Amino acid sequence: MTLAGISLAYLRARPLATILNLLLLALGVATITVLMLATRQLEERMGRDARGIDLVAGAKGSPMQLVLSAVFHLDAPTGNILLADAMALAKQRAVKKAIPLALGDSYKGFRIVGSNHDYPAHYGARIAAGRLWSAPMEAVLGAEVAAKAKLAVGASITGAHGLGEGGDEHESEPYKIVGVLAPGGTVLDRLVLTSIESVWEVHEHGSPAGSPKEITALLIQYASPLAAATLPRMVNATSALQAASPAYESARLFRMIGVGVEVLRAFGVVLMFAAGLSVFIALLNALEERRYDLAVMRMLGAAPSRLLGLMLLEGGALALAGGIAGIGLGHLLTEGLGTALQQAQQAAVTGRTWNDDEWWLLAASLAVGIIAALVPAWRAYRTDVAPVLAEG
């Protein structure tokens, strides 16, 4: 029988201990895998959503809330701002491009965003069917919205007040779907796009005649690097608006989330350490149980190095199997997390991807098993045949 065959036979002979060791290691590896996949994808997704947006101008309040609501569409807006103030800011020499946004309504949990054609163009959006809006009360669906709501060009939808499901519907002001966007992997996939005039038309009933027009936010791209030093300070100090940097607020958000991520990652490392300790104890106990068998193998001509390799192979095989199972479980859990996020109309993640760092995680799992097997392997290597055989 080969060395590998002997190792597998001994592992099968102790099914409960083997399964426990596999489970401990798999859970630790799965925890780290989920964190690795989810955080990487969310960082990449947020990076794509904030690409080319240097500054967000909106109502006074929390800068992070402003960025989350206007760029990532994950929070409620801080309020509305006067269109005149926004347009005055857009005309500043430091501003290369300014995209207005008007928020406030949703359709089945998907946000309805009023803007101009610069907004989809900014993300390089492509039309999968129909066309972009060209008149009030025309709307274009993001790919996820169209797929989940099972809507196509020509359908009509009614927006609901508020940014979540359950708000009062504007039944007298339906939107006509004139286009569907192709999937782009950006925030547009989860939005219903229309003109700002449409948002005003839906909400103008009951408003005083001649009241000033308002929007929610202005997405700004700088005209030069110098604008980064001057424009935010000028906006915050000399206007009724607030300026927030998506890059800064995103980094701050990930620092806040990072505390919880590091705690969970540490938990995964503890599980891997516990698995290594369990493998060590199991192999040490197995060595005591197999002292006579190992002595017989030596008597039949097996070299000490062969016994050393036998124990190392057992520890390595157990750890490698646990690492592979843990990575597989981590991908399944990440896919489940992505499904839950998608159902909540949030930025989804997927387990159907591979992160190159997982190779290092697999190597770390293998190292845990080999390190745990070192002491039992060395003791097997130093086994004195005669006393063991004499004991019978």
C-alpha cells in the first residue's frame, strides 16, 4: 500500500475526529473567504459607482449620508436644495461637469432618479431596448429593475412616495417605460431613470404656484486638480449647500466597517488555530494508538523518513481537504449573501468569482496541518522499534 493509501486508511478509521477537524478548519477558512470576496467586490462596486465624481453638493447635514444617497443610493437624502443655487455652483470655473439629481420616489423599492442624459452617459450606459427619455413622465429602467419587475418597453409604472416599499403611490402620474439599460455593473442597474421635470410634475400638486424649483444633489467633476483644494471650502463656507467628497467618505465608511471585518477575520483565524490544535491532538493520540503498527512497519523495512512522511501527509491531507471545503463553503455563503442583498435592492455580491488571495488562504490551511503534524511526525521518526515490539 502507498503512503497516501495508508494515511487515508487511518483517517477513515477515525471518522468523528476527522470530521470535527475538517469542520473546524472549513468554518475558519469559510469565514475568511466570505470576508475576502464580499469586501473586495463591494470596494470595486463602490469604486465604479464613484468613478469620475469628485464632489457631491447637497443640503446641509451628514457628508456621508449625502454621498451614500446621491452616489450609491443607499441612504435617504439630507434634503433638497434650490435649483438656482445648484446652477450657480455648476457655472463655477472650477467645475468641469455637473449632473443634477432629483430624488424622493421609488418603484417597488427601486429608486426613481430624475436627471439629464449626462447621468447614464457618465457610466457609459448602453440601451438594451428602446431609447432614453425625451419628455416628462418617460422612464428608463436599469437592468436589475427590469429583470426583477418583469417589465419591458411600453409598460407603465407608478412611483411611490419615499425611497422604500410601502409609500403612497402617485396613481395619477404614471411613468411610461421607453427604454431598458443593458447590465453595466454600476448603480444604474438598480435605478429607474427619468427627467427632473418628471419628478417636479409628480410632486407639484399642492405646492404653491410659482414656488422655486428644487433638486436633491449635484454630482461634480473638477476642472483642475486645484479645484479639490478650493471648491469644497468655498461651497461649505459661502453657500447654503454642503460639499462632500465621495473618495473621502467612502474611505471613512470602509474604516468604520473595517473594525467589524477585522473582528470576523480574527474569529476565522482563531477557528483555523483551533483546527490546527485539534489536528495536533488527534495525530498525537493516533501516534500512541499506532506505535505498534509503526514499529512493525519499521521492522518490515520502512525507513524512519517514511514514518515521518506518513504523519506529515496525514496532517497535510486533512488540512488541504478542510481548506478546499472551507473555500467552497465560503463561495456558497457569499452567493447566499448576494441573493439576500439583491432582494433588498442593494449592491449585490457573488460567490461565482475567484480571488487570487484564496490561493494564499489554501496554502495557509495546508501549513496549519503540516505544522500541527510536525511533533507527532518527529516522534514517529524517533520511534525505538525494540521496546515497542517487546511491549507487544
